[in-house]
Amino acid sequence: MYVTVSDFINEWNREAMLTQQVLDGLTDESLSQQVYSEGRTLGRIAWHLTTSIPEYLAHFGLKIDSIENADHVPASATDIADTFRKASMAASKAIEEQWSDDSLRHVQEAFGRQESNATILMGLIKHIVHHRGQMTILMRQAGIKPFGVYGPPKEDWIHLGVEHPPL
Ligand code: NI
């Protein structure tokens, strides 16, 4: 749990960098990869995790600009990746400027429960991580080698001296 704003910012920046590397691997063609025939597309999931950053923070009391045309999924993978870069930086700036270590202990209603702002901020990271995991599977299905978020993708095991990755 985050005790200080700088604890959170460190974790936020680390996870944002990992998410950025996943998003930077998208191609325009891959954005239409679907979970199943009526399911969401990879582009929609990538755009959702991006646009939800300011929406979530504004909902819990931070002043932060929402993303323009948030209800329209861009056709360009670069547009999505660039928007995430700006949104993740705007988020850390807003939190650093507007919340103190005391603010993290402040409790408010979130998802029908009483939660501290520290827990609420952790929820935002979990939301991104959840959708980032979905993205890496869809990228595989779209024929892209995904960025190894917490460990190498199968192609890179060989560089670690492992010929057959564990199942
Ligand atoms: Ni979601």
C-alpha cells in the first residue's frame, strides 16, 4: 500500500513505462483483432485503458482534463500510444500537485465501499494491468510478439539459455 505520494508515483511511473512498451508494439492492423466475433477489439481495449485514466481520477476528485473524443477509438496505433504517454504523465502531475501524503489516508466511497485514496489509486493501476494482460493475448492473436511485461515472451527464453519454456 502507498504511504506517500512518492511511493505511488514510483509505482505509477514504472507500470506506465511497461504499459507504454506494450502500446508501442501495436500496429494499425492489429487494432481490429477481436476477443471473439462480437467481442471488443484490441484497439478498443487499448483506448479504454488510456481514456479511463483521467475519467477515474476526475471521478475521485482530481482536476484533470479528460481525453478529447474519448468515445471514438482512433484508427492509428501511434495516436493511442501517444495519448497514453500524455495521459499517464498528466496523471502523475495532477496527483503530485493536488494530493499530499495525508490525502492518501482520506477515505471516500468507491464502488459501494469506503476506501482510502491510496487504495483507490492502487485500483487504477490494477485496472490498467488487467487490460494490459488482455492486450498481450490479443497481440499474440494478431501475430505480434508482445513486450515481455514481467518476464520474457517465449521467443526470448532462448536468450536466457532455455530452449523450451516451461509450460
Ligand atoms: Ni475496464
